[in-house]
Amino acid sequence: MKGMEGVEIAEKEDVDIILWNINLPDISMINSKPGHLKPSTRFSYATHLVCTNCGKGYSIDEINTYCLDCQAPLFTVYDLKSLRQDIQREDFTRRKWGMWRWHELLPVHLPENAITLGEGDAPLLQLPNLGEELGLSNLYVKDESANPTGSFKARGISAAISKAKELGIDKVIIPTAGNAGGAMAAYAARAKLKAHIVMPKDTPVANIEESRMAGAEVVLIDGTISEAAAMAGVKARAEGWFDLSTFKEPYRVEGKKIMGYELAEAFGWSLPDVIIYPTGGGTGLVGMWKAFAELEELGWLSNTKRPRMVSVQAEGCAPVVKAFEAHATFCDFWINAHTLASGLRVPKSFADHIILQDIYDSEGIAVSVSDESISAAQRQLGKAEGIFAAPEGAATLASLISLLQQGWVRPDERIVLFNTGSGLKYIHNLAGSEANPAPAN
Ligand SMILES: Cc1ncc(COP(=O)(O)O)c(C=O)c1O
Ligand SMILES: [Zn+2]
């Protein structure tokens, strides 16, 4: 069935599932389609920031990082009561597509500060062939490789760079496992901010070159993202640059949160049963869980049953899995982190406590997968469905296969894999490899 403006809607049981859209967002069109929208007076309903640990409030109109009293991330708080009265969930669906159609639920107050390159509304695709192979009737992928710069990092960075611009920041620095650096370089270029990037020297060459292409200064270090973060912190303090490290800056998680709103909308304002998400710093997992809480408070969910969140990590760097298995509430720093899925090479997230809490609250699980199973899953996704996933995205399929064997998922459950990025950025892992031989003539 054809829905509004190029949106395919597949009817399944009692829910409408929006599977695909092709329209690019156009920020200038927001709030401007006659007859479609009730005008909302406020571009954003964000009111302030709050510490996720002690509850202390912080201003959203001043530069803030994390709670200095307890070294914990800050969350953006919205006036959801007013939003609920002023706007209906259907108003968002009628808008031109893209992340910023949810601008009332993002932290930027003035429309001119919203920096967009067309992020958001990545397709939710059903996986009929893989579903049949695995005996699953409701298997989906949210294919985030469709975002600008080829990964879901564009969402968080769009929100963070926009807010940085709004706060008058002109120089930014980021430690990155790769994709966040590429995204940050692109959005900083667009916003006319000077970008500095610190990356491990074994970061995929595509991430290094895309960052340089967008005019960023790139420093390669001998170490992991944790050492890069320490260096970025020192440089930020010394030079007065703003540090966009995951969760040490409050707004990246807000951009990622919108994936949760898109899922709810696509599943007819209910939520899938299981979400499988590759976890490094954890912004996507934490962001979606925040979205589900906001959706519930807004009263927009027809069914408030939450998904079980599956956090997937690589065997060579699995701090969340180790903590989960020990029923711990914080992670230990993972020594000697290694995996071909560079985005999962995060020895300890600044939000480890929140990641674990969200997994426990969702009755979810944390699982690790080997690099071999990631490569096998990457080929399986390509062959079965024509999707060239990043290794991090393929890791979700690898974990699903083992969860199925354990009986942790049921064949009829609605399962969403997150392919967080494009396999094209990791071509160096594959070119000429035995795992991916050139076909014989
Ligand atoms: C493709 C990809 N997937 C997943 C992740 C992990 O994301 P997060 O840090 O939000 O957990 C990264 C991080 O670099 C990534 O680049
Ligand atoms: Zn605090």
C-alpha cells in the first residue's frame, strides 16, 4: 500500500509498518506546509538539563558538559505536558521527512541553528529472505547506513553541532573510533565551526580521509578511543575547544533518541519486541530508551510494552557483557581492546551505568560475538538481502543467531536489527581477503 508522499506502508496484523521513504528532509519546510500542521509556537520544548545521577539541574542556554559533582551524563528535559497539549503525534508524521521534523523534541531553540545534511528517517526494512532462513516471521533492519556520512553518527552529531552553534561555540574537538569523527567533520564544515579530531591510528582509512576532506584537523594516536578521549580532554581545556566526547556533551544522545521515535511511529505507535543494537559508547541504546520513556509520558503509545534491549559487543572488547554477566552496575575498563568492528572498540563508556540500567530495566541481555561470526553475518546479510552492513551492524545478526539457538527470542517476535553504518567504509577488511574471494572467471 502507498502511504503519504512516497512512503510505503505495509499492513501487518493490527499495525501499520512504514518500511521505506525516499524524501529528503528540508528544514525550511518545517512548520510551513499549509493545512498540514497546527503551528507550534515553540521550535523546541526543551527546558533544562538534569544530572542522570543526582538530579541537579543545569541551564540549557549555557555551555554545559556533564555533572561535575558526580561525573555523570546530563539529560535534556522537555516540557512534555505542554507539548502533549499543543501537538499531536500525527502532526509529526505529516511533516517533511528527516530527523528535524521532531524539532520540538530536540534541544535547539532557533530553527536557523539546526544544521542538517539530510539525516534521519533511515529505512526500516523487512528481511524476508533472512527471516525465512532463520525461521523468523517478523525480522527487520533499521538501515542507518542511509544517513549522511554513511552512519547513524550523523544524527547525534547533527544535534550536537547545532546546539554548539546555538551556544556560540566556534571550535570543537572529538575523540572517535571513526564514524563520529567523519560525521563531526561534515557537520562542523556546514556550520562553519573549526573541527579537531583525535583517532586511533588504526581507524578505518575511510574515516580518516572523510574527516580531512571536510577540512578537519586529524590527529592519529597510538591507542584506543579511551586514550584519544584523554588527549581530547587535555586539548579542550588547554585551547578552550568544546569537547564533543560521547555523553560528556549532553546533546548527541538527543539526536540518536529520534531512532526510537521513528520506530514507534513505524510500528503504528507500539514498539517492537526486541531491539538488537551494537554498543560502543551506548548513545543509541540509551537514546532510544529515553525516547520510549518520553513517548510514554506523551501518551503517544497505543501499547506501552517496551522492547527487550540487546547490547551486542565484540569478544575482543566486551565491557558491558562482562558487567552484565556479573550483574554489576558499572563496567571495568577493558584492557587490550581489539576487534575489526572499530566502532565497538570502546574499553569503557562514560555512560556505562545507564547502559546497564537500561538493559536490566528492559529485561534485555548483553552478548558478545567473535570477529569471525561478524564477518560471516556480514556476508549472510549481503547475500540474503543485498545489504552491505558495517561490521558493527552485522554483529547484531551474529548475536541474533546465537540468541535463537539459546531460545532467547521467539520465532514470531518483532525483532529489529540496527545496521548502524555502511560496509563500504570497511572495505579494507575485505579487499582480496580469503573470506571474500574474487569470483573465478
Ligand atoms: C558503525 C558503528 N556502529 C556502532 C557504534 C557504536 O555506537 P555507540 O557509541 O552509540 O554505542 C559505532 C561507534 O563508533 C559505529 O561507528
Ligand atoms: Zn550529579
